[in-house]
Amino acid sequence: MRIQLTHPHYQILEDEGDTLVLKGKQQELLLQQGQIAEPTATLVNQTIHIVALLNKQRLVHWHGEKDLIAEDISRDKQPIKGLQLITDSDGKVNLFYLQQNAKQGDYTLIQRVYTDSWSEPLRVTTNISNMSDDYRVCPGLDNYLHLVYVGLEGDTLFYRCFDLAGKIWSGAIPLVKEECSSPQIYLNRDNLLLTWISETDDGKRLRALWQKGTWGKPESLSLSGKDIYQPGISWEDGLLTIHWLEGTQLCARRYDQQWSELRKISSEEKRLTNKLVTLENSRICCTWSMYEPYIEQEIISERTKPEGVSQVKVVEETNVKGRTESQEEKQRREVEQRFWQEAFQLHHQWQQLQQEYQAVLQQGQEIETRLISKLQEMLNEHLPFEASYSDKFTKLAEDLQLANQRVLSLREEFRGMRQTSGNLRQLEERITKLETNQVSQTKLEGHYLNVDKRVRVLEGQLTNLSQQVAGLISGNKKRSMRAKTFLKRLIWR
């Protein structure tokens, strides 16, 4: 892995397998020894920022102008890959990477921002391909970040933008619906250019899409072919040119209001490199895949120690195309050309075999991941329905609990009533007896009334008799005595 820099001290960042080195014309700086993975870099003025994964565990950040300082970046323990560093228009360093989810096999795109320290991880999207080269971020001049990526299913190309002021990502905009891979995004003045490799039944195609205020229509830059890879850009006479390889043949199309005709050039004229690009009159910086003229350059140096002085020998840059060649040199160059063509072809075939091998290993995992993702989508679709009825379910549960308490209370009351049922029977018997006594009393009262009536009749008769006796007594004294005696006998009887 090589990244070209435009810097006063260093021009190349190189991963040599077990070492990470910064190389300059006058010195080299050894950054790290060990298992290095996916180094990425950016510039803030003259300060270099580098992030790499060390021994698949540590995420390390180096920064400085000449002697760089190293520090670990705290992160979750889940596997990460696809590191990308950019500098936005505010002069802040942004780190992006893919982090594997804990429960599923898919990945989440993470963003972190560095000022004096690293921010907490911000989740950008989970609907993203698991391949490291299936997403690309580019800073814009308008206080935005631009992101293009392939969806999880691999059949849609999406676009999002990040507002630096509001610190929020826009929604996902599907640009094309087709099998795609290796998207690239470039800033050309105020316009954005997207390229990607489209896979159809007829083969692969390199396609492009412009954003000039609004998105245009996708255009095919190449014909259908089996081997289309390593797309990149260059500037020729101030015009943007897209390059790509078809087999071992380098192809190009230039843009001047419209795309030029396809032309094929020698693969010796230009070579693909990863280059840190800083736009004029702006602090933004990112890594682009660029084709530059092939220049033979050799830098022989010793790795610089903190206070040491390195001895450097620089071989003058010489354009191979411009040299006057002898017949022997021409034959040697033809042999070298065939060798490099075969090497490129073998390297490309090895990459294809590696991808196919990885695809076979991950096929079962991807199928499981897609099923889990679909299940999660279905669950998410039903969540609003469940949420809308959650209050009703809570109210019903409360009512059910109150009803249950009421039933228990009624049950206790019923048990009390059963216990008092014996007293109620005794009370009923007493009432029946009282009613019987009431009837007897009523009969006695009737009898008493009849006796009272007879007594009154007798009293009347006695009164009449007394009057008669009084009359008799008053008329005859002898009769009077006899009458009194008779009355006494009558009364005392």
C-alpha cells in the first residue's frame, strides 16, 4: 500500500508488510513494526495524520509535521476494516470505517472527528456492503461531506451528504438500481463525479454520473467486458480524464462538456497511484485513485532516528519515453513490457480468485445476514403498530388487575355471607314464630272486644236495674230494704 503526499519532508507513505514508513527525498521515518492493515492518511496544512490497524486489534493514530506522535484510538472490540481519512472544509480530520455488528454478520459505517481528541463513534448507516472498497467519502467546498456506497444487497448505489454546521447526515438517495462495486467520487470545481463498475448479464461496464446542481443520468464509459478494474482519474490539459484497465489495456475518456471517444493507450505511459489531493484555496484533503505519467524514480536512504542525520542518494527522474534507445534496450523493454503485462494479468486473476474464495467462505454468512436483516425490517415495520396500541394494552392490563381485585373482594364477601347463613335461618324461624304469636294476639283481641261489648250491655242493664231499684226504694221503705239485700247478694255472687 503506497500513498503519495505533497509535503516538505515526506512524499510517500508505504506499508511494507511488517513496517509502516514515511519516505522523503532526504530521510525516512519508521512509524511502526508489526502486522499493519489498511493505512490511510490526510493533511491539515503541514500536519500529517495517519491511521492504521495494528495486529488486528489496535487502532493507532500518528500526527505531526516531522516527528510524528502515536496514540491509540479507543474503540469497540468488534472487527473493523475499510479505513478512510479526510479533512473537511473546517480543517477537521474525519475517520470512517466499517465495524462488524455484534449479533449479525453485517457491518455499520462509523464516523469519528478529531480536533484535539477523537469524538465518540457516530453511526452513519447499516445498509452498506461488507466490502471495504464499496464506499467512498469526499469533502466538498460547500461545508458538506459527500458519501457514495453500495447497499447491503449489492444491487443499489446510494448517496448521502453530511452538513458540517448541523452535524447531521441526510437520508439515503438511491442513484442506480443495478449490481455494482468499487464506487469512486471526485470533486471537479463545484461538481461531483461518481464512477462505479456495473455488473450485468453481458459483463462488466464502467459507468459515470455527474451532479451539477442536480443529478444527471448514468452513462456507460466502457463496453461490456469480463476484466474491467482499477478505475482512476487524471487531468490532461486541464480537463478531467477517466482511466481504467481492460485486461492489460489502459483505456481513457476525457470530459469537456461531454465524454470523448474511447481511446486506448500504452500501460507504460501512466500508472495508478493513491494520492493525497488538497484543493487550491481550501483546506480539504482526501485520497484519490489517480493515473500519473510513469517516472522511474529511486530513493535510497536510511530510516531516520529522532536526532539522527540520514545519508540520501537521489537518482534523477528520467522519463522512460523520452530516452534514446538502442536496439538492445528496445528488446529489453519489450521483454519487460510483456513481463509486466503478464504480471498484471496474474495479479488480477489472483485478486479474482481471492474474491471468489472469500465469497464462497462468506456465502453462508451473507445468506444468514440477509435473512436476519429482512426479519429486522419486518419487525421494524410492525413496531409502530405495537407502539400505537401499547397505551391501550397498558390500560386493559390495569382494568384487568382492578377487576381481579374486585372478584377477590366479592369472593371474601360471599364467604362471610355463607358463614352468617345459619343466623339468618334462626332469624327466619323467630320471625315465623312472631308472626304466629301475632295471629294469636289478633284472635285474643277479637275475643276481648266481644267480651267488652257484652260487659257494656250488662253495664247498661245494671244501670236500668239500679234506676228501677232506686225508684222502688224511694216508694216503700220495706221494699227498699229487701231490694238492698237482693242487690248485695247479686253483687257478691
